[in-house]
Amino acid sequence: MYPHFPVIQNSFWTSASVNSRNSLKFIMDDDDAPQLSAHTLAALQEFYTEQNKQEQTLIEAQQGNIKELEISEDWQLSQFWYNETTATRLAEEALRAVGEQGACLSSPTAYKKLREIKPDSVSLKCLEYDTRFQVYGDDFLLYDYKEPLKFPKDWKNWFDLVIADPPFLSEECLCKTAVSIKYLAKDKIILCTGAVMTDLADKLLGLKPCVFQPQHTNNLQNEFRCYTNYDSQLFNKS
Ligand SMILES: C[S@@+](CC[C@H](N)C(=O)[O-])C[C@H]1O[C@@H](n2cnc3c(N)ncnc32)[C@H](O)[C@@H]1O
């Protein structure tokens, strides 16, 4: 179900949520009333403290401090963020490829970096399932790959660049994401996904693998690749 699952599993969010879901130990007292163990209570407390901190950061971001916004990975949503080098390389390539309109599909880190470096003449959309990214205001659109054509009608073939990084390494997920990409894209496409999807990416969208290999803040077990439907000099520099 979570094909991108990283080798390193040391994020607070994972340990806290796993603790709170899987390690909930109940101690029965004399009255048979269930109570949480001290260890579990401490883990829950830590979890809620971190959650409050995140919510506060989102509120501050909505009030304008958006550049500093860090949204933690939620592995339940198959979220594995690019590392800084990869986000920068993707954004630089996107800037070369884009004309006036770009869309980042399930790739909020690419959106964030591109937003930082783009000129005002470029408009961007962040299409995401995770509503925490609503902090990006009008740029945000709730996107669920299971409803691949749920877009405003005037977005048909509107974006001269679409970047996508679907959440799952499954045929179903890539096929539906490809339906969205075909609807949105006018011209160029950048897809980041597992190497196992190479043949399907070519069949569905005519995408070819690049030399550049995206990397993540946590190492993933799966070999990861970047695909384009055009010749990218930046991605093919060895
Ligand atoms: C493998 S991650 C790609 C993120 C990318 N590496 C980045 O750093 O921006 C998959 C993305 O798909 C999003 N996602 C999860 N469930 C989704 C769904 N049902 N439909 C569309 N996107 C979804 C996640 O929130 C996450 O941003």
C-alpha cells in the first residue's frame, strides 16, 4: 500500500502516530476502568504538542509568513518530500520549461520551491490532496487522483507545464493521474515516480526517463526516476 516506504523510519510523526495507534496499552485498574500507560500518555502528549505547533505554523503562514512554512511528511498520505537539491533542480528545470502557467500535481515541494524562484509573470497551481496546503490560497486546488477530471472546465489544456508525482506505485494510480495530466497539459510534462513505472509512463504519456534522479529527505527503498515528454538539457547533464 505504501510502496515508497523509506528505509529510515525516524520521523516524529511516524513514531508518535504508530505509538498512538499500535502501541496503545491499557492498564486495568481496580475498577476495571481502562487507563493509558504512562509511556503511552507521554507519547500522546508529545504528539498533540507537535500537532499544536504545526497548526500554529499553518496559521502564521496564512497570515503571511509562508516562505518559512515547513509541512511535515504524513506517511499515511504517501508523502515523501524531495530533498533541497532535488526541489531546486526540479524548480530550475520547471522555470526553463514553463511559459506562463504551471501546475504541480501531488508535488507540493516542487510547487513551494518554484513559487520561491519564479518571476511574477508565471502563474502556478498546487493541486494536492492534503488540505494543509490550503495555506497557498487561490493557488491550491483539492486534488484526488481517484477523481481525475474534477477540474474547472477552463483548465483543459491550459498549463504549459505539468509536474506530477503520484502517491502510489500502482497501475491504477498512474493511469488515473495520466488522465488528469492529459486534461491539464498543453505542452510539457515532468513526472517523478518509481522506475518500475517506466514502461507505463511511456505508454500512457510518451514520457522518457532522464539522467537526473530525484532524491528525498528520507531514503526510499524504491529506485526513483524523473521522466519528461521533451528533451531537458538540465535533467540530462551527466
Ligand atoms: C510521493 S508524494 C510526492 C511528493 C513530492 N515528492 C514532493 O516532495 O512534493 C505523493 C503526493 O501525493 C499526495 N496524495 C496523497 N493521496 C493522494 C490522492 N488520493 N490523490 C492525489 N494526491 C494524493 C500526497 O499528499 C503527496 O503530496
